[in-house]
Amino acid sequence: MKKNQMLFKVLSILCLLSLLAACAPAATPAPATQAPATQAPAATQAPAATEAPTAAPEPVTLTFLHWDDQTTRDQIKAVTDKYVALHPNVTFNFETMPGGADGDNIVKTRLATSEMTDIFFYNSGALLQALHPADTLVDISKEPFMTNVVESFIPTVTQEGKSFGVPFGPAMGGGILYNKKVYAKLGLSVPTTWAEFEANNEKIKAAGIAPVISTFGDTWTSQLFVLADYYNVEQSNSNFAADYTANKAKYATAPGAMNGFAYLDESFKKGWYQKDFATDKLDQGLKMLAEGTGAQYPMLTFALGNIATNYPKAANDIGFFGIPGTDASKAGATIWMPNAIYISKTSKNIDAAKEFLAFLTTNDAINAVMAAVPPTGPYLIKGIKLPDNVLAGVKDIAGYIDSGKTAPALEYLSPIKGPSLEQFCVSVGTGQMTPADAAAAYDKDVEKQAQQLGIPGW
Amino acid sequence: MKSDSRSQAVLLTYPNWFYFPAALVFGVFFLVPTLLAFYFSLTRWSLFDAKFIGLDNFKLFLSDPQLLSGLRNTMIYAVMTSGLKIIIALPLAMLLTSRIRLKGLFRGMIFFPVLVSTVAVGITFSTLMQPSIGVINTALGSIGLPTPDWLGNPRLAIFSVALVDVWKGIGLAMVIFIAGILSIPLEYFEAARLEGGTWVAFRHVILPLSRNATFTVILLSFIGGLRTFDLIWTMTHGGPGFASDVLTSVIYKEYQAGFYGLSTAGNVVLFILVTAIIYPLMRFFQGKELEL
């Protein structure tokens, strides 16, 4: 008898406890920054489009996950402030994540556990493909506002014929940012071949200035020599992207594909890097470039915006050129597509989110963004003209685009990007690995990724 | 007789059901995930679906060229941190059990780093170790000593991180030693005092009789060293390149890249490795344990 009573007590306590646990997430009143409870059934909860969005708008809160860097914050704040002014019923709740692989991880995990925010800001191209967008994101290919987006952008947010995002922020050039004042002082001109680049570097070094800035403390920055050289790779292998995706072209064997690794190696061996290149971070690199203690920085042109904000006096001292190749007449640049804003399938506010995405493709939205952060490249929305007073570096990119001497980076042409490229680049750039070994090891890395993605032919 | 009926009563009052809550927690948070991990290590897993591929993940993981250097670094790290902790913590513990002033303050100061979050320690030290303007090199430079690039030099990075680990872990090792020394009966010290003095006390009393504490410190810091991750990740991310990669950071990077099956296989390998090293070590130490 006594025993049974005891048992009853224990069981009832357990029941109470489990009840409490089950109630906790549901009882949380505000949807606010709390991700929806895990047990919420995925897409089925999305409300059917019942009422026209203009009729008596009900208050809506959109949760929004984005990267935590200053440029992203400023752009998103500008555009959402503008949107809220036009739609007072909408409130945004922001959550931030770090860039690079840590951020990728957060996005993947939250999507897989159905805990993603209503909308989020993320890469287009190969990194998007790894999110299984067809299963996790809302298809917006049939939405009327997609006709406002420049056609060349659409493939980078498309999988299995469905499109998922609208571009946000400008396209970027990947190549070399250089300090024009240093160039003028030393009487240098923009190199159109690698040999000219080498000659310039020796003169810069002789003047006591670091010719090439490198910031391996932020490992992703090490990849620019390899990734931004893709324009040149494509010049010598016109079919590289397709062959690479089909497991036919390799970095170790395709002509010229290994050059990016060789450039890292040469820069290290010839002492072109600044003293603390192994631990410096992006911000330190930009500081050196703006102050002219370093002359050239292999980088994406979004950094022009950071320089304009933090070193306004130097904003127009920074120019841009593509990674030099072998043929001066073909000198061109590699282009990075803008990142995009997507809607999660688990969102309960899909209609409100679509309306916001529609706004992002309007002139109003782009003007708000440009007012907050000076444009660092063209916006891929139809009918947008860059103002005449854009930064000098942006004019340089526009020059390449106008003359047709550009190629999209490989990650926009192929779904496969090996995840360890940055480590291989740092290994070569710190003299621990030869370019040939790194290229071969990177091919292995690519193979792993292709198998993980289940791409045919691997 | 009496005690027998008493234990009978205890058995009746506390039935096997009492195991249930603990078993539930253990099962849900430990047993089930562990068993699932063994299964997922045999699949190509994308979080959205899992395809069974047999032992391919293990083949891939073990053929990773970075694995060897990762293993080597892990061993260097584990041996170096546990060794240094003993060499430094034992004399400290002796000093701080002897009759000196401000004993409590010193104990507190040395124990303090144990209380600080490892990530905070990592971030702080990577700033202190900045090669040109960092505090450490500024200090070294001002007295004319060489100023190495602690975290940027591929040959040095793993040792720099290990030193920080020692700094952080010494407090705990010291406390264990202090407990060990205080549990030695005073008669031995009396005898040692008559025989010779401090050296005799150290060599013939403290060193042999605090063996249990020494074993505990070795085991704890060795296991900690084999599984170390947070400090390495915050200070070097396994870099430059792969230079300070340890097993856990190799696994983490695979997880980060989305190779969930592969990284789970790596964790299974780590589990087997830690068991294979620690189990015999533990048996050996247990055989030598002292009854005071």
C-alpha cells in the first residue's frame, strides 16, 4: 500500500514536470526574437492568403536573421526603417549571426530544426545550394516582383527551376584594392599582367611600404587570390565551370587553375606581405590600405564601403583592378553576385514577408540603401542608375562591366565549393604547403563536398 | 539482526522505480544520442536526410592528410599541458600549504583563472599575443628579448595555446594537490623534520604520498588535453592553415562544412581513441593507489 502511494507521488511529480516542460515554449507570449517552438509542424502552418494585404493591415512582426557586420547592419536598418514608415503595422525583430562558416552553420541548423526566422539574409550561389532550398525556402519564382530583378542574378538563387531570393546590396568585384596615392607617389600604373604586378611590387617594397596586404587572422580573406583569379582561369579554359561540376576539370591539372595558389606562394616567398600578415584581421588590413602603409589588398569591393565609413578622407584614394593574368589585352575582373534575402518555409507570415521582398526590388528601397552606405558596386535591380559621385573604386568595376571583361566567380557557376579552401590558402601563404600540393588537396576537398551534395558523376 | 531488517525496510521504501528519473535523464540526453551517433557515423547525413554508406566516412576521415598532424598536435598538447601542470602546481601547492603569510590570497589568485570562461581567456590572450603591439611582445621587446609571432608562426602556435591552457588549468591542479598534501598524516612530516628538512619532506613524504592526487591531475588534464577545443578555436581556429589543428578542431570543421556524417564518424574515432588511452592508464593508476 505504502509502496503504491510512493509510486503514485513520483509519477504525479514526473507528470507535472513534463507538463511544465511541454508548456514552456507555448506559453511564451511574444513571438519576438524567440524562434518558433520545435514541435510546430513545418510548412503546413503557413496561413493561406485570405485577404488583400492593403485591406485593414493587422500588426505583423517579421523576424529577420542577418550577418552582424557594420555594412550589413546599416543597409538593413535603412531599408527596414523606410519600410516601417510606409507600413506602420509591420515591426521587425532582428537576430544576428557571424559571417563565414559559423554563420553557415547557424543557418543550416536552424533550417533543419524548423527554427528559422521569417526572413534571412544569406549568400546566393553555391552556399545557398547547400541549404536544400527546395525543401526549406519559399519559392518566389512566380511572384510578379521577380521581373524587377536583373536576369543574370536569377540562376544564383535558383534550384530545380524554383527561385528563392531577391538580391540585397550591390554586386561586388573581387580583385585588388590599391591605394592610388601610393601609386602616384611611386609613379606606378595599374598592372595589366602578373609580370607588371611583380615589377610594381618590387618598387613598392623598396619604398618601405608593404606591397601586398594579407590578413590570415580572418581566414576567409586568404581566398581572394584563388577565387578572384577565376576570370583568368576562364580565359584559358572556357568550359571550366561545367567541367569542374561534372568532375572533369581539376585545380591541380587544368591549365592556369593553380595560379591563384602560386600567387600566394610567391607573395610569401618574396616578402610582399606586411609584418603581421599571419594574424592581422580584415579591419587592420583596411586600415593599412587607407593609411597607405600597405599598397594593395586582394579583397572584395564591399570593403570600399567600410573604408568610406571608417576613413572618409581616404574613400576616393582607393582604386580597384582585377587579378592580373598573362594577356594584357584581356585584363578583366571576377564579379561576386549580391547576397539575397529569403523566406523560410516555416514562417507564419509568408505573405507579409513576400510583400517586404517586393519592396526590396523597388527604387525606394535601393535609394534608402544607397543613402545609408555608399554603393560599392551595381545593384541588380532593373532601372537603378548609380549616382555620378560613386567612389573611385566602384567606377573602376563599372569600367570592367561596361567593357564586358568580367566573369562571375566560380561559386555562382557551380554548386560545389570546397569548404577548406581558406585553410589551404593560408597554408600556402605561410609557406607550409606548395601550390601543387594545395591544389591537389583542394580537389579532394571539392570531391567530399560534391559527394555530400549528391551531385551526379562523383 | 537489527541492521538487517533495517536494510530490508530501506529496500522496501525505495523501490527500483527510484532509478527511473535518473535513468530517463541519462537515457534521453546521453544514451540515445550516443547510440544515434554510432548510426549516423555510417551515413552521409545532411540534417535533412541520411543515406547509409557503410564505413566510407571512417575511410575518408582516417585518410584525411590533416588527421595525422591533428593527432600529433593533440598528443603534444595533452602531454605538454598535463606535464607542465604537475611540474608547476605541485611546488605551488607545497608552498601554499606551508606557513606563509597571505596564503588565502595567493590560493585565490592562482585559482582565479579556473573561474574565467575559456572563450574569454582565448580572446584575451590572442590580443595579448598580438606580435607587434601586443602586451607580451611589448614587454619582451622592452627588455631586449626576442618577440616571436606567438600565434602566427605555424611552428609555435600549438605551444602558445598549450601555455595558456596551463595558465588556466594550474589552479585546479594546485587545489587537488593541496587536498592531497593535507590528507597526509602529520606524523610523517614530523619524522621528515627530524630526518632533514624541506627536501626530505618533499622527496620522501609529499612526492610519494600525494601520488593519488598526482594521478588525478594527470588523468584529468590528459583527458582535457585530448578533448581540448574551445581554447584552440578561439585563439587560432586550428591555424595558421592546419598548423595547430587538434582532433576536435578537425572534427568541428567538418561539422561546420556540413559533413555531419563524417564529423560524427570523427567523434566516434575520438571516443575510441580517448578510451583506448585513458582506460589502461586508469587501470595502471588504480593498481598503484595508496591507502593512507
